Amino acid sequence: MDRYSKITNKNPREIVLLKAFPCAWGKCAFCDYIDDNSRNEAEMTALNAQVLQNVTGELGVLEVIDSASCFELPKPTLELIRRIVKEKNIHRLFFESHWMYRRQLQKMRDAMGVPITYKIGVETFDNDFRQKVLNKNADFKTPEEVAEYFDSPCIMVGIKGQTKEMIDRDIDILKKYFKLGTVNVYTNNTTAIKKDDALIAWFREKYKYLDDDPAIEVLYENTDFGVGD
């Protein structure tokens, strides 16, 4: 499992994949990332400290991800991140959070003492597909609601049951309402949610230009950020 990398093309930053307590929701139909969760705080804290030793601060920006939300990281790990931010002169953090934590985002900003770009796994702005098929438990109705709290939505493309029109709308929303966004091309995993190869091929052709869009990062594989396995 690779847990440290550097992203040097778009939005240059260091990135770490840490271990966290189980996701507070943990019922998304497509997600088996929760297998990286743990309840052993001492073990998680030790591993996370080892991973964070790799951070140099050379790019001035650090992204911290885990298989849940940033709020599920152990408190000693969050304190260590705060210290590293100061010691390494990091001027911005990237964190990810579930919609349920939207009213706690500012507390984390205050605790870390630097601006935080918050990502959120929207998956799609089609409310029925997000809630009824993907079981996301994110009950917002409009992009404006998301933009009130979050900076950078992550959407998924290429899922069976998804349509070209849904993807077109999601990309339009990313560009209209947000300065940053991530597009994850869906990869089959251990869940019952499966990829649609024809839809992925269509997306790759129509939206190839996103590879050159500085505001949108397209992940064709889960490990394209250099972390994970």
C-alpha cells in the first residue's frame, strides 16, 4: 500500500493516505474502501505518524485523505498534522469530508490555522441516482447547497445505470459552480455496483480535453494520485 506521493501536474501538492476510524456512514453501495478503516487507535496513530514523516513541505500544500472523512482521523494524527503545517510552512491543506459534517468544516479550519480546500464525494448531482442507487446519504438538492460549504466535488462516471445526459450535467455543474473538481472513472470492486465500459469509452473520447483543464483532475485509475493499491 503506497501512502505517500507527490502530485506535480495540476495543483502541485504532497498527498498522504492515512488510516482512520470507520466511516460514520459506511453504507455507500459502491464503496469498499472502508476495508482500510480500523478501531485500533494506537496502531493507526503509529502508522499515520510514520507516513507523515515523508512530508517535506517543499510544495507548500498537503492533501490528507483516508477511507472516511477527515473528522474520523485519530485526534493525535490531527494534532500531528497541525504541527507539520507549522513546522513545514504549509500554507494550504486539502481535506475530504462527507456531507454530514458540513457544519463542522470551519472548526477544522480554525484548528489547522491555514486555508483548507474541502473535497466532497458527491458522485453525481442527479439526486435520485445518488441517493437511491449509490445510497450516498447526501440529501442536498442543488449545486448551490454544496458550494455553500465545499470547494471541490468528486464525481464518478461510468457506472451501470448512469446516462450520458447525467454525466454531461455533472461536468457542466463542476465548471459552473466550483473552482476545482475531480472526476473518478469507476473501477469494479467487491460491491454489486459495476462499471459500464461503453459509457467510459464515450466519456474518454468526449471529455479528453479535461486532461488539459487545470481545474479538473481526472482519475482513470484509483491509484492515479500515487497512493493506494
